[in-house]
Amino acid sequence: MNVQVVIDSAADLPKKYYEELSLEMVPLAVHLNGEEYLDNITIDPKTVYDAMREGATPKTSQGSPEAFYEVFKKHSEQNKPVIYIGFSSELSGTYQSAVIAKQQLDEEFPDNEVYLIDTRAASMGYGLIAYHVAKAAKDGATVQDLLDLANFYVKHMEHIFTVDKLEYLQRGGRVSKTQAFVGGLLNIKPLLHVEDGKLVPLEKIRGSKRVLNRMIELAKERGQDFENQTLAITHGDDLETAEKLADLLRQEVNPIDIIITDVGAVIGAHSGPGTIALFFLNETRN
């Protein structure tokens, strides 16, 4: 590879792609029961979900400027361009940590080629962007081609997701205590999406069975050319429901492929067990 693609752990990409696509990852941190863990390194999603089911309230913190600096410096010393594909700056300070690291690097390596992309995306919405850019990098694309590709995916990536219990979003300040309480009583499942990098409520669906069908309806309304897309589904320790959604998608829109993986420990600490999320493009690139 002529260009090194760097991501952070909020991309929720399965680990097999790190080696397959020569990705380098900077972890965010999870704080659970008085201990600090590195996302996707010293803690796994199921540990977080099991703790949340037992009443724990995990916290998270951003990737550090020091961690980004070390990665950027290593490749700059080898005169290798770096593209950091980053977690939405509206949801975490991680992207700003990369900015700080880049500023320090500029002083020491004025001719460095480190480029930062704010995906305005999360979980595999972000992960799909990194996946496609890294594949193109492996195929020998130029820095400018990779930046153009990344910006296209940033502009056209869609997220549609639901959570099992509103109380998890309430803990994170996404809904009020009253909304969470009433929603639990009425078995209301919220549908949310990401708009300009922020989580935004979309609809309220009564009953879990209707949620998957509505997610597909929304995907068909918003997306196009699914036959030429790789989609992604992430789940909060609920593989069975994720596979149901994938089966429905294969029947309805017949995508090239569907990547199914966990909502990672950092994102899952806020969304909780039972989360189901779907990611796709609203426009495909010629």
C-alpha cells in the first residue's frame, strides 16, 4: 500500500479487516466498574452488554492525541501518506484529538502527508467508509482519489437504527426519563438516524416485530442501487435479530454483500444491548 489508512475503534469494523486491508486502529476507552479498558483490545462488546443488563453504567472517553501522534509520526518518518478516517466529531472528541496530533506533527515534520476525514458517522456507517477507502488504498489508489472517495461516502452514508430499551438512551441524555418510562410501558421502539453527524430521532414504532419491516421500508425510500452495494448491520448482542434483518434485505433489495457484526463496546455503552442498526448508501458512485 502506498497510503496508510488509520481508523479508530468506533468504526466497529470486524478485526479480520485490520489485517486484510492493512488498517491501523487507535482505540477509544471504556470505563466499567472502576477500571479502564481499551475498546476492541482489552474489552469486548459482550462484557459491556452483560454488565449493562446487570445495572452497570459504563462510560467512555475519546482516543488520545498522544496515541494518534505516535501513529502519524511512525508513518511520516517513513514518508508514507496517512489518511485518518474518523468518528463523527459531533459524537466524540476523538477527531479533535487527531487534529491536535496533526498540529504537533506539522511542527516537527512540516512536509508530512497526514489527512483527516471527519466521517460524521458512527459504528459501521463509519466503518463502511473506512472499509471502502482501505480497499481502494490496497488496490493502489492515489491520495487524492482516496480523499475524493472518502468524501463521497461521507456525503451519502445512511444510518437507521433502533434500541431495545429507551433507558439506555436516557442515561446518555438522548431522551427524557419520562419518555423512557412511558416508552417502556407501551413497548415503543424508537427509530433513529444520523443527521449532520448527530443522532436524531426519526419515528416511534409500537412493537418490535414492526421495527425491522419499517427499517427496510425506510432503506428502500432513502437508498438506491442496492444490487451494487455492500450493506452493514450491527447488533448489541442480538445476532438472531440481525440475521433476520439480513434475510429480509436479501429478499427485498438483493445487495452484493451484508457485513454483520457487533456494535462495539464504546458505541454499545451508550446504545445498550438489543440495538439493531442498518447502514447503506443513498447514492452509489460510478
